[in-house]
Amino acid sequence: MAKVDLDMAPSRREKKGPAQYVLGFFLLLYTLFCGLPIVLVFISAFTDELCIVQNGYSFFPQKWSTDGMHSVLKYGKQLMTSYGITILITVVGTLFGLFVMSMFAYAISRPGFRLSRFLSVYLLIPMLFSGGQLSAYVIFTSLYGLKDNLLLLILPLAVSTMNVIILRTYIVNSVPMELMEAAKIDGAGDYRTFFQITLPLMKPALAAVGFMMATAYWNEWQNALIYIASDNKKPLQLLLVNIQKNIEFLLNSNNVPAAARAAMGGAIPQQSATMATVVVVIGPIMVVYPFFQKYFIKGLTVGSVKG
Amino acid sequence: MTFLILIVAITAVVFLSLFLLRNRWTNTWKNRAHVVMAYPAFLILLLMAYIPMSGLILAFKNFNYSKGIFASPWVEPIYKNFTFLLASKGDFLTMTKNTFMYYFIFTILGTFLNIVLAIAIDQFLFKRMAKTMQTIMIIPVFVSYAAVQFIVFAFLSSDMGIINTTLGTNTKFYTTAPLWPYILTTVKIWNSVGYGSVLYMSVLAGIDTGLYEAAQIDGAGKWKQIWHITLPELVPMITVMLLLSVGGIMRSDTGLFYQVTRDSGILYSTTQVIDSYVLHAILKNPNYGFTGATTFFQSIVGLLMILGANGLVRKLAPENALF
């Protein structure tokens, strides 16, 4: 396997002139544009509720408070359930998806397997043409009879054309053909060659695709919103969507006088509590992401560059 | 239950025919291990992508939930649902126009910024710092729109938003439709440019450094190098990415349009796209005829666009065509 350190790749020996500092300044500006909104979420989650309501959101709050986090814990059971559901679909979906996709990628990359041409076209078509949300909704609920079922959160994201292409390209370019042929000559069957030779060598690509899949599962809200009804199957993202609905409902219902609303206090997920929920939902990704970035960029890179 | 039966039935048919026709399909039978390995993904695509395509006939059906999609009666005349589309001029035209508009803004501006950012990071010689910056730039893509809407609210809320409190203004963003194309474009850029540039950077990292050195010896400056070496190397990737995106011309980032705008009716004139309309319809008990016709239109236009674009690329630069 050709070892190319892609992150640091071309070590050009050039002088770092003033132009470099100008460039750095603009890059820094864009970095702030990307990073500050996330920082604001964390700050607001720990800002005093009254402070937000009176002075607005701020990067420099006058008063800090953990009330927001406390009221998130008031969802208690529902929060734990939703966390469980999200972790379940993320882990099961990612592992299952990686497994079936890498087998598919391996099969269609085999020379001498004539069906692989058909399978490649079969793989490509869904990327170019789809029936759309409504068709899927009607087929899933009316024809398959799936309703309020966690399979509807797992299966639609399990196999994606782009990910299979990344895995296949990786196998073709970075897993040495000779190794697989040698295994065959030594008497290893197709399954054994795949599981003992190819799969272990695919690790970088698996890490990259796996991380992308995991975030897709973690962030999935649309299918949950359409298909999931019962509370014990609601993933985290749906909790976020519903919090917004609750706030809107409360603010729109004019029959709740302002004083009564204020008295309810922490019971209604208000600004800081909402942000605290956002922290709880996006936190795990923020924590895990830096560890995966290396694989993520490398795998994406190695898998997507042709030839 | 129906779902399980379907899975078992399809699997049985596939492998039974493989077994019965083993003398005719010799290559496939010889490679049956590969067939077995490809099968699970094949089945999922069949169930989750191919069979749902048949849902498009909804456009020609008078859908009755209890009868199911195939037993529901056809509409008379067959194009009746489409006459609704044209009759509802306002709604349908607005969302189609918005869908196209955002596609063009996001694709053109997005591709441009992806490339600029990729080149900028590539040219930046403080590599360690560049890496840290890149880490931060990619983060937004991992925040779901269900969460992004609260961030956007923190900036735009009329009385609590940072923009209004900082500027001392009282702009009612959430009721002012003309501002939303700018807002949504900003959010989209924030969300996707850092991530989008990764692919282009991978191409840049693969460029032979000898080319730059040779150019330098020949006296070419930085801009000249970018123009004559870097950009041409990026063309195949740009073409492929554009081609792939064309098929999705009628599809949008639903979360952006549904969540970030809070599905607010006041903003529909500039924010409603076909996908957010369909999602809204599904959740609010759809008019299956109208929505079905919309979906049909959406899918067919997408298909025609990608076939056309690919045909065009095949004429101009065959090596970059998708198929």
C-alpha cells in the first residue's frame, strides 16, 4: 500500500512571506464564522434564563447558571430513552450498513464475476432516480405495513450508493490484488479471503464511511418525524423537534397569560433549557469527531480519487 | 409482517432461480459466493429504493388508504391530478421556482467556495494551524438542522437575537420573507463548505509537486501556478460533483427549509421548496392526488436533467461522464 501522508503531503520548502499572514487572517475569519455559532450554543446553555430573555443571547453573558441543564434533566426518563434509541440505531445501523456494503463492494470488484456489471448499474440508479418522500411513505406504511417501527430509521440509511463506491474504489486501489490471489491459491475460499484479507485491510475506508454513517444516523430526524409515534421509540433529534413545537404551542396559545407562563418557569423548556438540550444532542459528536477526523479525511480521500 | 413475508419471498425466488438455472448461468453459479455477499445490500436497495419508485403511480391514482396503493382506482381522466397542479398556479409555481433558485445558488456558490477554500488551505504553509482550522470548519456539517434552527434563532430572534441586540435594531426576520434567501444561503454555506472542500483538497494533495517546482523554475508566480496547474487538475472532480448534483436539482436539503424556517407559512413565498412541501403534506394528512403529482413531476424532471447533463458531458469531455 502506497503510504502517502495526505494531511501533511507536499512539504514545499517555501518562505512564509507576508502573503501567508494575509491568507491566514482570512482563513481565521472563516474558522470563526464556522466555530462561533457552536460556541454560542454552549454559552447559552449555561446562561441565566432571565439574562437571555431580557438582554438577548450573548457570547458574554452577565450571569451564568446551570438551570438550563437542570431542566433538561427534568425530561429525565424520556431523555434516557431517546438517548438509548439514538445509540441503538446509530450502532446497529452503522455496523450493519458497513457489513452489507463492504460485502457488496467486494463482490462487484471481483474480476471474472460477470454479474458485477449489472450490479454496478443497479447500484448507480438509485442515486440518479428516486420515488421521493411521498412514494416511500406510502409504500413503507401501506404496502410493507411498517409503522412506528425502528426498522424505518435503520434500513433507509443502511446502503447508500456513494458509500459503496468509496468502499469499492478503496478495495480496487488500495487492497493489493496479489494478496487476494495468493490467498486463493493457498486454498482460502471467497468468504475467507474477504473476511481475513480484504476486510482487515479496508479499515481506513471503513472508519471514514462508518463515521459518516454514524453521524447520519445520529442526526436523522426526518424519518423519525414521519414514522415514529410512540414515546419509547423517539430518537434524540425528535425530542429537539418536539421541544420547538411545545414552545410554539405555548407561545401561540393566547389563553396562557404572561404571568402564568412566567410562573411555570423551568417547566417549559425555555431558551437556556433548549440550548442545553442542543448541547446534550450534539455534544457526543463534538467529542468523538476529532478522534475520527484523521480517518475521516484520509478514507474519504483515498476512496474518492480515481486511479 | 407483510414486510417479513416479502423479504422471505424475494430471497427464495432469487436463490431458487439461481439454483435451477445453474447450468445456464455458469459464471454466476461459479461465483455464487459473490452473489450471496452482494445479496443483502441488493435486497435493501430493492426494498428501500426500487420498490418505493412504484409509489410514483400515486400521481395517477385516487388513493384510498384502506385499499392500498395498487388496488386504488385510477383517476379519470388519467392526467386529472396534474390539472390540479396547473390550477393551483401559485403554490406549485412558487415551490418549483424556489427549488430551482436555491439549487442554482447553492451549487454555483457552494462549488466556488469549496474550491477557493480548498486552494486556500492547500496554499497555507502553517500546516498544523491549517489542520486545526479545517477541523473547526468541518464541524457544522455534523450538526443536524433540528439543532441548527435553535442556533439560527439565537442570531435572528427579533427581541433576543444577537444580530438585533448588537446592532440595536428590531428586524423581524421570522416574518420578513425577502430576507430568507440570504439567511438560508448563509446557513447552507456555514453548514457545508468546510466539508465540501475536503474532496477537492484530496485532489490537490495528489498533484505531483514536481509540476509546481517546474513552474517555479520557469518563473511562474503563485496565481499563475493556481490557474495553470491547480485548476485544470480539479476539473474532473468538479464535473463529477456537478453531474451528481444535477440529478438532485428538484431535491433540497429538507431540514434547511423545513426546520430552519420553522415551517412558517409567512415565509413560504421564498422558503418553500418541493421537498419541504411534501414533508409538510405527509405530516398534515396529504391530498394524495396533488402531492403525488408534485412528487412525480419532481422525480421525472430530476431524471431528465441528469440524463441531459450526462449526455452533454459525454459529448464535450467523455472521460468525465458518469455513464
